[in-house]
Amino acid sequence: MTRSHAPFFFADSGAGTNVSLSGDDARHLAVVRRAGEGELIKVSDGKGSIHQARLTSVARDLVTAEIVSTDQVAKNEPTVRVFQALAKGGKADSVIQKLVELGVDQITIFTSGRSVPEWDAAKSERMLDRWNEIARGAAKQSHRAWLPKVNGPLTLHEMLAALGSSALFGDPDAGKRLRDALPAEAAEICLIVGPEGGFSEKEIRALEEKGAEGITLGPQILRTETA
């Protein structure tokens, strides 16, 4: 097994020279992959470090490995935060997965006037846990050194309060393309994708009052998950 194709996991290695995996990760290595002692795996702490580690023991409930080398990966510049309006069905799941694979640093789900689902606090909490698990799985699949975080679902007001200074929102009627609106230098860029049916005029005014700029992705009307 080469290093580039070694299975990838997230775990806290602390300051030691060994890492351990349990739960589904251990079962995946022991039962699904039938990994053996001496094989290489990759383990990230989710904070920029990726360890190359050699398995020292393999059991379905616990796997241990010795770190043999470590790569430090710098954070993206600029930081990219995506604010995605909640849509019906499992569309948020797919959006989160693809955004993580593409390298987005933070994802926030929010509701607006045209968002279809209406959830109580208990369901919102369950869905947030689910979204972060999806993000973790996508980060493992794409071998990300930095584990992105999913927030929400926020109300529109809460979302506006969370925006940074360089914020762009999708608006089919805007006169500027995304590529022309991106700042030449910015520590952070916030991209806002509206719900199915788009933002209302009132919501657009609220976004603009917050300093966000409307941009278009072209003449086609895109589904929210495509945008």
C-alpha cells in the first residue's frame, strides 16, 4: 500500500508518537479492509497536521498505530465560508458533501422566507449532528488536513449577523459576475446561496444593508444545490 492510497482518518494524537482509532474507524480497518500490522494509514488532527502512521495492532474495537512522519498543511487563504439556504429533501446533505470536497472552510445552513422545511429545536439539533458527520466523512474521503465545521440552521437574522466583510449573494438579476466581484485581497470571503425560489425583495434589501453584494453565475436559473 502506497502512502498516497493509505486510508485516511481523523483522530487526536496529542503530543505523543502513537494514535488510536476506535468505533467505526477501527471496524473499517479490521473487518472491511482486513488491515494488518505494519500497513500505513494517514491520520489528521483536523487542525492542519497529517500523520503517516504504521499499524501496530488491529482489532475490531481498537486500532493503534505509530507515527512515522508528519506534514503540516497551511490554512486556505482566503478563508471561504458558504451560507446555504435550507432546501427540502436531502439537498443540504449533498451540498455539504460537495462543498467539503471542494475545500470550503466553513458551511452555515440558514432558513429564509422561501425555505420549505420547518423544524423544531430537537430536529434542528439532530440535523446539525448529521451534517457534521457528513462533513467529516467527506473530509476523510478527500484527505483534508483541516476539518470544516457546519453550523445552523440559523434564522436569516442570525445569518446576517454572522457574515464577514466580504460577502456575496446569488441574485439572477445582478449585473456583476462572481469572478468580477471577488476581492483582489481578502482574509475571508462569504458566499451566500438562497433558497429554491430565490430571496425575496425584503431579504435582498437586508443583505445589501449588511454590505453583501449581489452576483450572478450566468443567464441560467440554477437550483439551489447547483448554485
